[in-house]
Amino acid sequence: MSEATLPISPVNLGMESKPRSPLQNAWREFRRNQIAVFGGIFIIFVVLVAFIAPLITPYDFRTQNTAVSRSKPMTGYIVSETQAEQCHWNNTPLEWGCTIYLAGSDSLGRDLFSRVVYGTRVSISVAVIASVVSVVIGVIIGTISGYFGGWIDDVFMRIVDFLYAIPVLPIIILMQVYFQALARRNVAAGLGGYLLELNQNMGGLLFLFIAIGVLNWIGMARLARGQVLTYKNKEFVEAAESVGASHQRIIFKHLLPNIFGPLLVAETLAIPGYIFLEAILSFIGLGVNPPIPSWGSMINEGYQGVRSNAHLVLVPGIALTLLTLAFNFMGDGLRDAFDPRMRGRK
């Protein structure tokens, strides 16, 4: 007696789940870290605030009202018709904000809330530009050095070692002093005159970007070189070389996608240092040109009277602390997400 044959249903391969890529796995792990997600959301919020600063602030950061200087937070005052016309919220439902200092005022009667909000533009600009300069220069030098090796590696790494021995902060301070000395000489011709004019139009940010970015790529170059040395002898790179792939294709198609994660994590964790460095330079008077607001210069203006007017230091200080903590939280989350050894420990 023959046994009954059970019908075999066809397997639909299209219904099977596809394996996730390393980037998808990293994104999945990052979303599980609530603190890191909060840090990322806060950074996005600050970036949006920097873009729409004129819409969410009552006054421009230059607007003065010396009759009500160093006012406490939530202090009301009377404005003239001319002053009311300068208010961004005039003739809007938020018009009540034109006659009250939400976070107090500084020594010149400028709205502290408005200046802190506009100050986000300086901090975010420094974070973005310094990161881009660090990544571009560091990755180019580190990748070329690690991939080609030989005398190229020796030359590049000796230059990096020499620059690594130079203290960064004193060199940056000397560069800023030199740039400001050039500005006082009023050079108007040639490349120097063009750079001075461009720096003046940018409120002193150009020379600040140059000073911060000139040495901060060194660590990125070393990290990129180490990652390339780790991957260039892997089987997939040797297979690409065996089929005649060009150096350019191997670097851009095989090496850079694999070293992107550690570089991104390292640069994210370095951003708070850039923001603090800008705050330090502005605190000692070597940052952006007044009256452009910087959190460091605002702290410098208010710390001498911190006992009687603590808000002059606390408001920009809290903003600086929150932004740097957000970058640190997001950087820690990215590190855990891109490192398989850290998964499942939290």
C-alpha cells in the first residue's frame, strides 16, 4: 500500500527577508539608543533654529536699548514707535514679546534671547566647516598614505608626526593675532586684501575657520591611514586587484565605504571640541568680530558681574553645554552602532 504523497508548496523566494547591510544594522542599533536619538533630534532642532533665527527672535542681535541694560529675565519695558518697528514680532500675535526680555538683556540693552539664538549660527558653522576640513584633508592624506605605502607613507607620516608635536591652541591663537594684525593694517590689494574683505563680510568667521581647520585634520589622517592598512590586505581588495581594478576604484568602491563608520564616529566626537575652541577664542577676544554674537564672547561680557546678573553667563553657558552634550550623546550612539562588539551591551 503506497503512502499518500503530501503536496509540496512552492517557496516564494521573493517573500524571504533580505539580509540587512552594515549601514542598516548600524541605523537599527542607533535607534535603540534613546539618549543618542535625543541628541540627534536636539542637533537638528538647533540647526533649524539657526536658519529661522529672525522668525523666532523679537529683535536683531544688534538692536540696543541702553535705557534697560542688564535687565533680569521676563522683565517688561516700554519701547518707542521707532523701536517697535525694529521688532520682528511687530503686528503679529507675538507682539507682546516686543516689550519683554524673555532671557534678560546685556550691558547695552540687547535682547539676550535673540543674541543666544543668533549665536547658534556661529557654533553650527564652526562645527560644520571644521568637520568638513578635517575629514577632507585627513581622509585624503591618510588614505593615500596607507594605500600606497612606501616613501609616500614615510613622507606624509613624518609631516603628521611633526605637526602632532605642535601645541594646537597656541598656534591657533598666534594665527588669529596675525590675522587681526593684518586687518588693522587695512591691506586692500592682492590676495590679502581680498581675504580681509571676505573675512570682514563674514564677521571674522573666515580666519576663524582657517585657524581651527589648519591643524585639526591630523588625528583624522592617522585614523584613516590605520583603517586603510587594516582593509587593504583583505580578500575583497585582493580580488579587486586580481581582476584589474584601478586604484581609484579600489579606494572609492571598496576602502572608503568600509572605513566610513569609524571616521564618522571619530569626527562626531570631535565636534564638541571645535565648538569649545571657538568659544575659548571668542572669550579671549580672538573669535568673531563684534557685534556678531558668540556664546564665548557673551560669557566673557557677563562673567565679571555674575553675582548680580547671573543670567548673562547662565543663558549662553547652558546653550553651549546642551549643544556639546548633544554631539557627545550622538557620537557615543554612533560608536556603539558601528562597533559590532558593543551591540547588545545596553
